Amino acid sequence: MTDARFLRSEEAVHRAVCAVLVAEGLGGLTVDRLAAESGVSRSTIYRNWPDMADLACEVFDDLMHRDDSTFDGAVPQAVREYLTDYAERLNDPVYLAVLVALIDGSSRDPAFAEVHARAFSQTRSRAGAIVRRGQADGAIDPSLDVQACVEDMVAPFLYRRLVRQARITRRQVDDLATDLLHRWAPASES
């Protein structure tokens, strides 16, 4: 059983990680900075989170799963719901800052690279599950590569947020969903 004091410290440190990443990026993620931002002692942070990559991973996992939706409806609805959820996450400045830090750190630090691989495997599996279900249900062409379909889902929004630094609109979600469902339809339906 986790004690209440630890839970309060964990919450404060997680909030501090998010605040620091939004304000300063990965370079600001130090024990001293987190202690100042969170009010949690340096010794508590060192004891519970000796590795900043692991801590960033923990925070990213929390953000990824904060409102983890299940997609039980028809495949077209599931695709739209996934894209809506994904757009909302990318539009969230905290989520985006943590994502950028994770991508940045993964190019230089093996611990971040491991976290990155794990995080994106989880992201792909959620979208991939929708594609696989669509293929099994006959709503998506079974000859399509699941990985390529997942990239079709996430790449336009990542490009928009990370490269163009523009928010994703509801219309863009609807347009992408419509386009993907049309392109992915089995040959007899397209």
C-alpha cells in the first residue's frame, strides 16, 4: 500500500515535471529545479526518482493514459474518436512539451530511447487495434499494412503540431477521418 504522503509528493513532482518541460524543455529537468518547483525535498526526489528519464517516462505514461478511451463502436466511429482524442492530446501544451522532451531525449540518451520505444509502441497499438479490428470486420482493406495505416493516422497531426506549430481543429479531424476511411475501404466499397 502506498502512503498518502508519497502520493502527494508524486503528484507534486509530476506537476513540476510538466511545468518545467513546458517552460524550459528537457534541459531544465534537474532535481534542483524539480525540488524548487514542487516543494518536495531533493532527497525525496533522488530516493524515489533517481533517473530523470524514468521520471519523464512515468509522467508521459500518466499523460498518455489520463483519459484512455476504449473504442468499442463501429470502426468509422472508432477512427473518429481516436483521431479526436489524439488531436486533443497534441493540442494540450503540457502533453506536447512532454512528448517533445521524450523525442529530444531519445536521440541522445539510451534511457529516453527505451522510454520512447515503449511509449510509441503503446500509441501504435491503440490505433493499430482499431485498424486490425476494421480489417477483421471488413471495414478496412485486409491487404493494407497496419503500421502504414497507423502512420497515416498520426503523421498529419504530428506534422501540424510539431513542424507547423498549429493547433488541430475539429474540421481537420473530420477531414482526416473521412479521407482515411475512404482510402482504407475494401476495393468493392471505394
